[in-house]
Amino acid sequence: MWFALFSIIFYILSLLLIAPFLMNSSEGKLSQSKIPFFLTALAAIVLHAVSTFPLLEDLASGQSFTLMQIASLMSVIIAALATLSMFLVSTMWFVLPIVYAFSIISLIFATFLSSHIIQMLNQNTLMLFHIGLLLFSYAVCFIATLYVIQLVWLDRNLKKRKIQFSPATPPLMAVERHFFCLFAMGEGLLTLTLISGTYHVLQAVTPENLHKAIFSFLAWISFGIACFGHWRLGWRGKRMIIYAISGIILLTIGYFGSRLI
């Protein structure tokens, strides 16, 4: 519990350190050091990861997870990927507050509140591989969806002249390019997840497994149509946003929906 508590504190400190940078970006004030932010973010992620070690032990032994524990495990992967992406993709600055806020919320619920129980199947090597693919595919698709939100926000505010162009404001084309790279990566990981999950569905045909398979397949179709539309038909804007948000909603229903009904 203490690791989770200190992780929450460092996530909040990271948000406080990144907020002035984002608020001053329209004025071009980029001189403030990023080192304190990276150190606090790194501490938050490391503490968050340490707090999930008992979950990984339970995963290996086939014990039950709560819904929020699964969300916490996914959020630390998302936070780590988003923070590491800062070294390659400068536009991640505008996405990190949402990512860290999601991590804080998931940690609070997983540590201090009870939730529904998710029954895990008896674990083996193939199941661990499948769950790992599942977590990473959801994390990448979630970050891609955050990029959609960023793209809509930038486009709307630039058109209304609510923000000015500055070195800290990511170009729309750069945001869109990074978004489609993540989109394609998420589609590839989701494809591998469906392939590995097919074996387990055939081994244990239950309503819960069929629910996950059907909605995950629908999400895969939604993401696939979006990738093909952009690659071959040049789709952009609202059409891509609709497919991206629809895909992540279907994927979320597939992973968690049967436990919320």
C-alpha cells in the first residue's frame, strides 16, 4: 500500500511540474528544466510498478484479480510507454496529464477500494503470453486514442485562434503521423492477441470468453478499417476519430464489460 501511496504523490508532483510548461507553451517559454519532471515521473512509475509485483505473483499462481487491479496494471504500462516516448515524440507532452490522471485514479481504486472480481484461468506459459499481449495491445490502443483527443483539441483551438503557434505546440501533421504509427502498432498487437486468444477460447467455450472474443474482434475490425482507410483512401479528421474511439470502446467492453454487467 505504501508503494502505491508514494506513487500517487509522485504522479501528482509530475502533474504540478508539467502544468506550468503546458500553460506557458503558447508564450514560447520553454526554458524551464525538464529534469525535475522526468525524475518525479520516473519515481512514480517505478513505485507504481513495484506495487503491482504482488499482482504478478497472483497472476502466476492463478489467483483472482479485481477489476481495478487490472486497470492499475494496464495504467503503469501506459504511463511507462508514454513517458519513454517523450525521448522520441515531443507531442507526448500534451497527452501525459491524461495518462498520469488515469494512473492516479486506477491506483486509488485498486489500493483503497474494493471492486468486482475477475476470475483468471489456470495459468500456463501460453496464457501468460496471451495476457501480456492483451495488456500491451490495450495500452498502445489507449495511447492512440489519447492522440485522437489531442488532435481534435489542437485542430479546434487553432481554428478558433484560442492558442498560438509556438515551439511547444505540436504540428497537426506530426500529431497525426504519430497517431497512425501507434494505431498500426496497436492493430498488429491486437491481431497477435486474437490469434493467441483463439486457442484458449476453443479450449474453454464459455459465455465470458465468447463475449471477449466477439467484442475484441469487432474492435480489430474497427481499427483495421481505419488503418486501411488512411493508408489507401487517405482518410483523416472526424472519420478517423469515430473509428478510433469506437475501437477503444469495443475493446474496453470486450476486456471489462462482462464484469460490469
